[in-house]
Amino acid sequence: MNYLAHVFLAKQGDEKSILGNFLGDFVNITTERVYDEDIRAGIHMHRRLDSYTDAHPIFQASRRRVSAKNRRFAGVLVDIFYDHFLAKHWGVYSDIPLKVYADEFYMILDRNFDILPDKLQGMLPFMITENWFVQYRETRGIESVLNRISKRFAHTRRPLVDPIDELIMNNKSLEKDFITFFPAIEDYARRLRVKQVFP
């Protein structure tokens, strides 16, 4: 799951749960200790959602759709593609328009700016100005995301190669995978929220 899905699967109306679920990609076991228990619960929920997703047969099938040249990045790519389909079909999953939802989330980050990791503080202005969550609806928005990731690996031995083609060439199959998979992750997230049992 990528940023939008993690925020959506958090306990809605609970700012600390939303914040923690988003922070999961920006902290580790050591750096998470600065946050209070409720935010850490969201961070741990994020990790459980990732573990559930990575092990799920449908997600694994989506990964296998990625070509050999980009197979090293298959999990990352599918996470991003699933966010694209969540944004594209947003009205199926939420009664709140995506733009409104995104704006409310950006306000949460802004209110908590001082406790965000440095990397996220640096990223936040671009995230808001470019309105990443709303951009995710369009293929060109996902292409922008992929271009940012590609730059990080451009000078490595195994760079990303035309990653947007992975979405274009497998669009219908990946979309079907997402639509089939997402109710399962929603149910799992619902059970985690009820139990509130995190390490």
C-alpha cells in the first residue's frame, strides 16, 4: 500500500491514527520512539497492513505482471499503481470527494509539521502544491511519481526503465487485481482498528 491507501485505511476522524499510518514510511523502530502511543499505534498498523499486502496472493500476482527489467521494483510499483486505482475509483470507497479529503489530510500534516521527520518536512510543500493525492487519479500524475523515484536510481546498476509502461501495458489486469484485493485489505484494517493490538 502507498500513501493514499494507508491514510484511507487509518481510523478516520482520528488525527493521530491517520498521522501514524502515514508516518510508517518515514520512521523506523528507533525514530518512532519520539511519538506518543496513539501515533505509534498508527505506525504499527501501517506495518501490519504492509505485511498483509505483501503476502496476499492477489498482490503477488500483480507483482508478477511487472516485466523482468523492473522486477526488482515490482512491490514499489504495484503499491503506487494501487494508489492510482484507489484515487480513480475513490467514489466507490468514500463519500467525501477526493479533493476535500486530500485538503483535510494536508491540514493534518501542516498542524503537526514540527513533529514530522526532516525528510517529510522537506517533501510536504511539494506534496501540497502538486496535490499528489488528487494527481494519483490520472496516469500522468502517476508518471510524475514514477519519474521522481526513477531519478533516485538513475545512476545505479539496475535503474527503473520506463516504469509508466508497466501500468499502461497491464492496466486492465492491475485494475482488476486492485478491485478484487481492496475489500480484503479494508476488512483487515477494520479488524486492526477494532482490536487496537499493536506491539
